[in-house]
Amino acid sequence: MTQRELEEETEKLVESFYNYLTVEKGLSEEAVMEAVERVRKELNEFRVKVDDRMEVTPGFKFNQWEL
């Protein structure tokens, strides 16, 4: 699998999961981010960075963090 294909698949997966949480489960963006924050706190022994920018796609974020 090429890097580009991996990025595309990652983007699809993240978008699909977010849609599942917000549309199918009816969670608000705020509720999703609260859950993300709880997980981040539980992983405090690791360096965790939550990229919560909504104005860019998951694929863009993936690509930017790889650079």
C-alpha cells in the first residue's frame, strides 16, 4: 500500500467513525471531544497530542504530522 493510499484509507476511517458517533449515535461534537479528552488524560504517561482542528480533513492532519 502506498503512502497516499494509506492516507486516503485513514481519512475514510476517521470520517466514518466521526459520522458514526455524531449521526448514528446522536452525540454532539462537544460530547465526542469530552470523550477524547478523557482518553487523553488516561494516557498521561504517554505524549499525546489531540489535533482537534475541524477546518482541515483527517488526511491533511495525517500528512502534516508525518512531515
